[in-house]
Amino acid sequence: MVAPIVPVEGLVVTASNGIRSHDSVINLDHGDPMIYEKFWKETGDVSSFKIQGWENMSYFSDRSNLCWFLHHEFASQIRRIHRLVGNAFADENCHIVVGNGSTQLFQAALYALSTHPSLAETCRPIPVVSVVPHYSGYPAATDVLQSALYKWAGDANSFDPHATDPFIEVICSPNNPDGLLNNSVFKQITNNIHDLAYYWPQYTPITNAADYNIMLFTVSKCTGHAGSRLGWALVKDKDVASRMVQFVELGTIGVSKDSQLRAATILRAVADGYEEGGGYKLFHFGRKVMTERWDRLRQVLMANGAFSLLEYPPPAYCGFMREKTSHLPAFAWLKYEGNLDIEDTANFLRTKHNMLTRSGKHFGTDSKYVRISLLEREETFNIFIDRMSSIF
């Protein structure tokens, strides 16, 4: 999910098609996955498709399907990519709900859970919690409508489950911002939402197929196509899935079939690259680049000593890669530990080093922490490493 873009007064950010000089402001605030641009340029026509003027004119994709705006080809490729990677159970027993990005699906899941018949006599609004540091977009997405059905209640570790019944817990794993593998804090499972946007082999070892009641994924973090604005949810409970469909229907009257067909073409190209020996292996490409970036970043941090970095779990056997692999989060979660009297690390990096990052305060924690995206183009990443090298 993507947080709102907030303009920063006094700073001019260069166009997204490149960095013009080493004095330019570089934007590392958003997880814009331009790291994959090089890969897709190399695939050529393999990832291209054409739509005729008469195609996809109807609102409906399949009137008989619970998610009537879900294109059957996109659904087919979703199930195929999960079978290939082994990161989630996506058989015919689960329902696929497509949304305009995972943010819409997150809100749809909140609506579906809070209006479920089993909660008819429940006092509302129902608290929504997640472990700190939690994704910065959760509080805003939860409270933007000031709904009487649910409200943001903060850190799951500070929440008393006995003070209210029920509640909704959001589990993000690998976690955004720190990349750790989170589990539910509480034993209750029916009202959990599992945000698995980064549970792909370029970011973390795939150790098991996730099998939860609601699982959220997104094209942007899987293949890099953030501009297509597509996400999908794997949902076990038919009534929950139906209510999520209702939310998307009321909000946007479905999801673009054109975007779904493009995403289906992209996912097909990824799967074909592995199953048909096409030579284009997206996940291996992503893992190679992320490994190089993390190696370079760790060298800089070790040399300057100004920032501390989390200790990640040791390498684990990845069922997809068929070998032990390391954790390579999409973001660096850093804490300033230098000699300067700095309370707001993001402000320090912005004003002194022309780098836009996201402060820890947006993730429910200390502003000494900062989240830095490692998914930008190579030129931007190189400038970032150069500037981090100058900080002591």
C-alpha cells in the first residue's frame, strides 16, 4: 500500500525518469519499484499485449463469479504464480477478490470483517491493531472515513484483548518498514488480515505456503507494476469475500479489466520464464539486485557507524529457490546513532543531504528511526550510497 504523497516545501524533486545531478533531491520515501524497469525492458514483446477497441467494454467479467469484475485470465495467472512460488495456498477452495491496489482491499477487509453476521451484537467501532513499527498507511486508511464500524487502536503489543471483544489484527510479513517476519500477537484468527505484499522470493526465503483467512497481495511488489494499481486478496470465507466485493463495487464499480489483462500478461511472462525455460527469471533478477544493494549498504553503515541496522534472521531454506537464501527487505530501517544531536533523522537527511525518507514517527515509533526505500533506479541508489558514505 502507498501512503499519500506530501509535497515538501522548498525542495524540488527531479522527474521520475532520472536524476539530473548529484545535487538533486532524491526521493527514497516511497517504495516505488523502479528496480524492475531494467528487467522488463529486456523481455521485449514477451510482456506486451494488445486490446482491440471492442474488447472489455462491459462492466462484467463473469456474472456467475462471486467477484463478478475479476477477469478469468487474471484469476488463472494468480493461482498459477502462487503454485509456482509456493508462497500461499490459492486453490479453488479460496475466493479471489481483485482491488485497485492492496489499500482498497485492506479497507474492504475491514468493512467485511466489521459487518460480518457473527458480529451483529458487537459494540462498535471495532479496534484495529498492528505491531509497531506498523506500516504507515494503516492508521490513515483505517480512519479516513471516520467509520462507525471500526477505528485505529495502535500497537498490538500494547492492546488489551480482554478490554474489548472483538478486534481486528493486521499482520504484515515481511513487515513494512523493518522487514521482519511477523506473526499474530493473539490466538484469535477469525478477524486477522495478513498483508503479504512482500512475501516473494526476491525479498525473503519462501519457507511455507501461507494459509490464512484473508491474505493480501499486490502486483506492484511482486512484479514492479505499481502503476497498474492492482492487488488481490485470497479469502477463505465466502461471506467475507462477498462483503469485500460489495465494498469495491460501491467504491469503484469494480476494477479495470484492461489493467487485469496487462497484469495477467505480466504474471504469465514470469511463470513462463520458469516453467517454459524462456530465460527471463524475474525473482532471480530481483534477488541478485537486492543482494548487491544490501551488501553495499552494509559496507557503508559499517564504515561510518552513524546508523544501526536490525539483525535479520539467518538464511533459511527457500522452497522456490531450492537453497538457503537471506532476508533482503525492500526497505532499510535505520536508527541514527551518531554523535550529532539529532532527534528527527528524516529531517536531518532531507535538510542536510537532500534525501527524502520516511520518519519512524509515521510507523508508530521514534523519529530517530527512518525508512529508506531500496527499490529505486540504479542511478538513484548510487547517489544514496554516496551520500550515506559522507555521514559520520
